[in-house]
Amino acid sequence: MSEAQTLAIIAGGVGGSVGAFVGVAVGGSALTVTLTTLVVALLVGGGVVASAVIAGDVEFFANADGE
């Protein structure tokens, strides 16, 4: 598994966990909890990826093969 795939799994796990916690903590209707969870998960996951890229731990190269 490449570094980018590993990072994506970690970012998804961390983002989803934090998002679910915040979504339930905020409460409200099922739709509110779902949307809050989604937004927080995307922000936290994006932050994990951004911090790894800024720190130089992962390099992303785009090519036609997606590798």
C-alpha cells in the first residue's frame, strides 16, 4: 500500500471519528447530526492530509495512471 493510500485511510478514520463525536454532541434531528458529522469529518480529514503534506511526510504526484 502506498503512503497516499495509508494517509487516506488514517484521515478517513480520524475525520469520521471526530465528526461522529461532534455530530452526536451537537444533537438535533437525524439530518442535522448527519450533516454536522459529514462537514466535520471532511474538515478534520482534510486537515490531517494537509498537515502531512506540509510536513513533507507524503508527496503527491498526479499522472495519467493515478499513481
